[in-house]
Amino acid sequence: MSQIVTLQAFLDHWAGSDPEKAAIASTVRTIAGTGVGIADLVARGPLEEGLARIHGSDPNGGGDTQKELDVIAEEAICAALREAPVAYLASEESEDLIALNPKGQLVVAVDPLDGSSNIDTNVSVGTIYSILPFTEADRDNPNAAVMKPGTNQLAAGFLAYGPATILVSSLGNGTQVFVYDRESSEFIMARDQVEIPVETREYGVNQSNMRHWDEAMSGWIKDCLAGKEGPRGKDFNMRWVGSMVADAFRIFTRGGVYVYSSDKRKGYENGRLRLIYEAFPIAMLTEQAGGGATDGKTRILDITPHHIHQRIPLVFGSKGEVEKIASYY
Ligand code: AHM
Ligand code: MG
């Protein structure tokens, strides 16, 4: 067996004596550590009463219903990051940025619990994060720190709480996969350079919404459904968990493409997923693994946000298929 590399050792080696990198490394470590606590809670399933219960009567900052576990996860991340070099937290669950460490030189954007509709079904859920610089110029207007194109991210990642608790991380030098080992209480590296296969025959999409899609997206799916005899000349397979972290991990493992397009339903004009908390970090991880990410017309990482809770149509995964979908636009 090859040498065991812990997340701790990997981050220390990467940071060396660079203080900016050390700040990023300690933030990743803090988020990963908090994820272990969330994973423990998720693993109790129905024994932990009320995790999937609807929290309060108001929707969250992003306009979605909140579950108890959404709120617990956000509180845990917030409390942990107060001790990290993080000035502000932008969270899908909170209307405004949350002030943390006044001396912090980073901002973290987080979806504390992705896939909350799956909490009580024993299906993977997860935490998605994006780490950005927080400069002196941002102190007067902290929102400005997150209103920049995705290329501005310093690091991104997600934890998935499934059969294994995994961390998919990028510090801008490829994408790595770590698995939490309960025996040693350490995240251990499982893959040091993820490479998403360029071509695929597998897509993940909520096809029940097809009648609401625009012509380009419906055209693409119709051609896939036509299989070998159709214009694509191959049969496709469909896999859809409905927790983006789980669908993404499958794509990082064996390729495929994830699609959540805009559609004609009220509130879905820009798709469902949030640009800053979901699309940016997933796009960085995907590109760092050789894949592609687009809203159909524009590379995700080139988009400049105009609102912190902005939604965006999202297509990511195997580069060949992502480009194919873009060609229908
Ligand atoms: P959430 O962050 O509120 O859980 O929403 C994001 C989730 C994704 O994980 C998933 O891929 C998508 O929403 C599923 O949406 P739908 O239930 O509309 O198919
Ligand atoms: Mg969520």
C-alpha cells in the first residue's frame, strides 16, 4: 500500500511558511473538522429527532424553506470559523454576511447543508464552501469581497456525509479527495489528482422538469434519449440523487454531467442553485479536475455576481458533454 497522507500533512506541506496559505489551510481544516460533527449527527438518522423538521415559518436568505439541520450546520460552521482567520461568512441560510474574526483576511461562502430535502431519507447530504480573499479595501463594504468572479476563489471544496464522509478539496493545484477515517480520526487522502473523464454517457438531471425547459436544453435531452439511433449515436444512462454533493462526487469518480437549467416555473428563471455558495466552488473543483462548468452560455467562473443569493443555471462535469450542451445554446 502506498504512503498514507493525512489532510493535516497535505495542508502543512502545501502552506510551507507562507502566511496567506497557512490561513487558507487552517480554514480548510476548521471546516473539515466541523464536518465530522455534522456527519456524526447525520449518521444518527431518525434517532436524532427533528433534523428534517421545518425550522420556523420564514424562508432562509436564499428564499428556501429551512430544516432544523440546515440551521444546526450553519451555527456549527459559524462558531468554528470565529476561531479561524475568517473576517466574514456568507451563508445560503442567512440574508446578510455574518461578521466573524475582525482580524481575518479571508471570507468564506458556504452552503451549510446541501441536499436538505434528503435529510430523512438516508441519502448523502453535504457542506459546500468557497474561500475568498478579504482585503483592506473590503472592510468598508464586506459584500464586495464576495461579489467577484469565481476565478477569484483561493480554495473550494465540499464534504459529503454518506456511507463514507469525504472531502473534495481544491487549493488551486488540482482537486484532491480525502476520506474521514474513524479509527485514526483523520482525513486521509484517497486521490491526489482527480481527473474527470472528458467523454461520458451518463447524465444527472431532474427530467421531470423537462416540459419547463428552454429549447436548447430540451433539444439536448431529446437527442440523448434517442440513444444509438439518434444524432448522438450512443445510449445514455441517467443517475440523479438530488443532493448536488452526491451527484458531484459520482462525477468526480467516474465522469458524467450534472444539469440544473433555468426553466419556466416561477422562481426557477435562473435555475435553482446559488452562484456563490454552490456553482462557484463546484466549478472550481470541476475545472481543477479537468472538467467544465457553464450556465449554458458563459463559463461559470467568469460570471460576476450581482446579488449574494443569486441563482444560476448550472451544467458541470465531463468536458466534452459540457461543451456539447453549450453548443445547443
Ligand atoms: P439545497 O441547497 O437547498 O438543498 O438545494 C440544492 C439542491 C441540490 O443539492 C440538488 O441537486 C437540487 O437542489 C435538487 O433540486 P430539485 O429537488 O428541484 O430537483
Ligand atoms: Mg442548502
